[in-house]
Amino acid sequence: MDEQTRTGQAGRQILGPAGRAVLGVFLISTVLVVLALLTATGVTHVSGSSYKTEFAHPLWWQAGFFLFVPVFLSSYLYPKRAAASVVAALVPQFVLPTVVVYRYVHGGWGDGLEIFSYVPPILMTPQFAAMAAFGAWLGRRRLRTQDA
């Protein structure tokens, strides 16, 4: 029995290069979210009856705005997957405020203002979409000049 017969699908890959690029964007975004959640200080007693609550570290959370770089690169290299790159970057960024709101409300610290934690990913959406569109446009131009 040769190697191809034993493995059944030798040489077939689950994800092509474009899929791996989108997966890479998703993983980078997910790592930033996990770091933001793990490095948060939680509830800290300041003095008397004062407490500081931090359920996501702001530095790692705001680092998500730099995801426009992998979104741009993925869209430039694989223009047809530009929208998938945007979604891959944004899904974890919207999961983060969901977890933060859950922690605030179920910890008894919610006062209604925690809903503003959705503002950063809402602001990321047009930024990522614009960079993906720009990257895809440049990528299509690059592909046309290579074909000519």
C-alpha cells in the first residue's frame, strides 16, 4: 500500500493560503482579547468604601485598533477574502465587551454604563473595513499588473 492510499487524502489541505491568512487575523485578534481579559486587575479595594473595577486591561484592549495592519495585509494578498478578514478581526473584539458586561453585571458592579464598552469595537469596524477595502483595491491592481 502506498502512502496516498493509507492517508486517504494525501496532499489535501484543510485551509488554503487565503484561509490561513484569515485564520491568522482571527488568532491575532483572539490573543489580544485573551491578554486583555487575563491581565485585568478585577475588583481592587482602594480605600474605605472605594473600589476600582477593571475587567479588561485597557492597554491590550486598545491594541486591537492596530489589527488594521493584519487586516490590510490579508486583504492585499487575498483581495477576495477582504470581508472575511474584517469579520475575523472583529468577532473577538465584540466578544470582549460582551464578557466585560457579563462580569460587571453578574459581579454586582453594573450601573448601566458598562454598555459603553462596545464603543471600541464599533469604532474599529469602519477602520478595518476601510483598510480591507484599500488593501483589496491595491491587491487587485497588483494582480492585474502581474497578469498583463
